[in-house]
Amino acid sequence: MSKKLSLTLAASVLALGSLTAGAPAIAAGDYHDVAKEKAPKTVKGNGQSYKERIQEWKENGKPGKLKEVELQILGTSDLHTNFVNYDYYRDAKSNSLSLAKTGVLIEDAREKNDNTLLFDNGDLIQGTPFGGYKVSVDPLGKDELHPAFAALESLDFDATTLGNHEFNFGLDYLDNALEEAPFPVLNANVYDAKTGKNRFTPYTIMDKEVTDRKGKKHTIQVGVIGVVAPGIMEWDRANLEGKVIAKDAVETVEKFIPQVEKAGADVVVVLSHSGMGDEVHTVGEENVTYQLTEVDGVDAIITGHNHDVFPGSYSELANVDQENGTINGTPVVMPGKFGSHLGVIDLTLEPRGKTWRITNGEAELRAIDSTTDEVAEQVIEAVKETHEGTVEYIRSPVGETTAPINSYFSLVQDDPSVQIVNNAQLWYAEQQLAGTPNADLPLLSAAAPFKAGGRNGGDYYTNIETGEIAIKNVADLYVYDNTVFVLKLTGADLKEWLEMSAGQFKQIDPNATGEQTFINDNYRTYNFDVIDGVTYDIDITEPAKYDGEGAIVNEGAERIENLQYEGAAIDPNQEFLVVTNNYRASGNFPGVRNATETIDFAYENRQAIQDYIVEEGTIDPSADGNWQFAPVEGDPNLVFETSNAAKSLVEQESAIQYIEVTQNGFAKYGYTIQ
Ligand code: MN
Ligand code: MG
């Protein structure tokens, strides 16, 4: 279990093992196909073809010492209540997510290897309307098994850990769910604020019965430790403050390793609900999985939180081996999100006296097959009641809208589909910021048209009628899995942010007589941020200041005019808070990149919108008209394209005239700057 030993041995096994192709990225199925296509060549002696032998090695492990044991650790992470292959926001089947799909891969792995363990890495009970349904519609009973645990139990999971989102519904709810958990649910770095003792079960030791290559049975003791990003203290401050404290995840693992080893662990697995991070460790930081790969005694890591993939991403970090799925020699998996991938860690163990030595460790990801309907039926069965209740719930009206919400004209005027996102973001952030040092700063909100035609065609627009509004409409309003961020920046930064957004438009000549298109089709509409809470005009007779990458192309250009806060010209030095999403916050937008503070709420924008609709009951999404085009002197003949379906709406729009149907569901419209 010494890090150095396993590193050296891993290297030598790699050299020996090159014949097996060792390529974790190639699924066993590929070998089957090759074997079928070509007639096997007979190899001297044993009558077995070379390809057949490779096939056998692939299935049964490469030939090694007969006393060796191939222990396989399977892992999922960030399921976020996606158990059934169903997208609750779209109210439609989806084969690109769910544990029911991952379950197919789990069963497949177990057929090929008897020595498997299966862990989940947290963010389990929250994330879709399924999770909310068990909180507010059909609340979890005192002695009821949470359907999330029922789903995992149906596939015989061995243990899980707590993700940050497990704390979203409060400690009482979590405690109630944990009471019936059918397997250990671990966390080592959250402590009771009063007693200073571990609030949850920090680790477990599992006696895993395994079979060696000879078919002889042994028991291997597998220690499992769970940790969560200490950011829970900020993200769920209201639920956790004064009740628990969260300590640094690396220091916690370092503290527990000797205890776990003393308790007899032959192998130590860390379930790290912390993201990958980088080579530098700051105590208490959110993402520290990279550091955990360097902790002596850690033999395998299942990580997540970033909703990313490893092997796959993170090549920029030092000592990353994508082929073998190791970082600093330690096998690591980050299995995507929502059940998209199964993490597979293969450890080769060799008996040494009464204990076991790891002679090789590799990791790979297996993606679910989104092209078939094949699922592990037991998962569907385990959550049937909650799933059906949730579908009924998302279809039922949860509120009303007093105006239609559509995005047909979102690129030419302030628009209800953007307004409602900004309203919901403001509503959410205001509550979250209350009582913090930032509570008194002016709060603004940025959102952009997501469904605005373009390459997705003339039907790709939001269109919700006046009247009843259902949970599933939320997906129409917010199609991305973004999370809420708040940025602190100045009035000057705000202006540059808007100058960048104004790249959505082409420069027009106000005195030209011919038809002029003014929407820049090369600019992505999701980058056309409308910032609510301030008012401004966009002068499209000016050239754009920035190109699509945020580089200055016209130094002196100024499209943003009359930028005002509370009716007065904005003070370039005044500090503002702007609610936005992780995509914008981590991007390179002018202005945004000068932010002096970045607050991560680890909460989906879509969830915030859903909460807002439920809370408000009746929403008025009418746009407040906080931006408009600056008046022009001439009478230019401006045209743009939007859905042909918007034809019936132009009567109410004095600035817009229908011209003619074009192609792909679009039509041409005229626009008069007023
Ligand atoms: Mn997550
Ligand atoms: Mg507005």
C-alpha cells in the first residue's frame, strides 16, 4: 500500500502487459467483433487462436500469478436523482442519463468479474423534480426508505458518501433519510459544531470475499473513507451554520488513513465528493482530489462534483496518465453526471503474509449506451411510485403566468423569456446573500436568450402561453445545466460586459437605402447577456468593440449608451453584484474577468427558476424594457429572421413587421428603431 511500491510495480506490469493492449478505452465488445469477422488462425500447441487468447485475457484477466486477485471497484457519482431514463424537464424518455442505464454496465462488469465492489460518490437525493417531489409533494416519511437509496439497493451498492447537495434540504431531512439507508453512507470531514465529533460515519471496513485466479476464496478488507467539499458551509449556510463544521478534505483523509489501516484495511478507497482541483493545495478549498492522489495509503479514488470525466479531462495537470487512468500513480475515476458513465478501477492484489499488496492499479470510464432502450429493470421497479408521482407533478400546473413567455423577439427587444430568468435569479440570490457582508451592494442579474432559433431551426424557441405553467416548462426557459454564480465588479466592468454582449449585432448604416440585416449570426445568442437592474441603450450604428473571443477590435467603439442605475448615470467605481451562471463566471468576458469576488452557490439556475415559480404561484414575466436600441437619425430598412410562428404576434409589436416566410421554419421580419 505504499505509494512508491505501487508506482514502481505499476510501471513494470505495464511493460509486461503491452501484449494485452491494456487499453482501458476499448470495450470488450470491440474484441468480440474482431474475433467474429476473421477466421481464427490456429496457434501451435493449444489450438487457441491468438485473438481468442486475447479475448480470454480481456474477459478473465491476463495470465498472472495464480494467487493474484483482480479486485474491481465500480463507481457512480452525481446521479442527482436520475434513476429512471427520463428527463423530467422535457417530460420525455432520455437514454443519455440514469442509473437504470448505468446499471446495464454494472451488471455486465459483474458478469465478467466476481470480485467487484460498487460505490456511489454522492449528490444523490437532489437535482431533478424527483428529489423535490420527495421533499414537498410526497415528503419522506419517518420510517420510509428514500427512493434514492432504494434505487441503489436494487443494484447492491456497497457504500456511498455525502455530496454537497445532500445538505440542500437540511440536516433533519438528511438524518431522516439516513436512518433507513441500507448500506454505509460515509462522511469523515463534517463535524458536530458542539461536540466536535464526526457528524456521520467517517469510514467503513468491508470484508470482501474474493476469488483468486486459481479459484480459491480469500477475504480482503477494504477500507472506504468519504469526504465532501467544505464549501457546503457557504452553499448551505442557512441549513448548517451553528450545527456543523466542515474541515479540509485532504487533512481529514490524512488523519483517518492510519485508523483505517490499523482497523485492518488491505486496500483504501476514497470517495471524494470534491472536484479535481489543481497541483496547489489551499486548506479548506473546494476541489482537492488531485491532492488526495498524493496521500500515502490511498489506493483508489472515486471523485465527481465537477460533473466532468476522468479519464478524459484534466490532461493539463502534472503526472496524469490518461491511458491507465492514474494521477500520481493512483487510479482515479470521475464518472460524468446523471449516470452518464460507470467508473471502473482494476486493482491487482497479491498476498503477502496476512495482508495484500497492490501490484497494479488502472482506471477507465464506460459510457452508457444512449442508442438503446436497454435498462436495468430493477432500478425502474425500485423507484416506480416516486417516478410516476413525479411525472404527474411536473405536468400539473404549479403556477400561472399573466403574460405569454416566448423568445421569438429576444434578439431585438427586452423579452419575457430572459426577464423571468433574471427575476428568478434575483429572487434566489437576494435570499442567499441576506446577512452576508455583500447584502447591501446593488444586485443585478444577467441572462441571455438560449432558445433563439439559429442553427437549431425555426422551431427552437421558447413558447409558453398565458395561463397555467408547469414545472416542465422550466426546461424551455433554461436548457443548460448551469449553476448560479454571483460576481462582484465595478460600474466600469459592467459597461465592458455589455459592450461584449452587444457583439450580437452587426453595425448598420443609418443612411443606407437597401435592406440591412442587423443580427450577427456568428455570435452565439447565449452570449447576449441582458443585465437587469440597470437601463441602457445599444447603438448599432457603432462598430462592436470586441470580437466573439472578447478581444478588442475597435478600441474607441461605444455601443452602450445611457447606462444608468436607479435613474442616474452609473459610477464607474461603484461596486455591483451580478447574478449569473458558472459558464459566464468561468469565462473570459470583458468586465467579467475583472471580478474581484466570485461566489459559487452550487445550485442549478434551472432549480432556482423552478423554486421561484412554485414560491410565487403567479408570475408576471412581462419584460421591463430595461434596454433598447439607441435612436438613429436616418430611416434604415432593417430586417431580421425569427420563427414563422411569430407571425401572429407582430400585431402587438409596433416596431416589428412580418415580411415573408423564408426556410427551415423561419420568416423575415422588418424592424423599426423607435
Ligand atoms: Mn453534483
Ligand atoms: Mg429586462
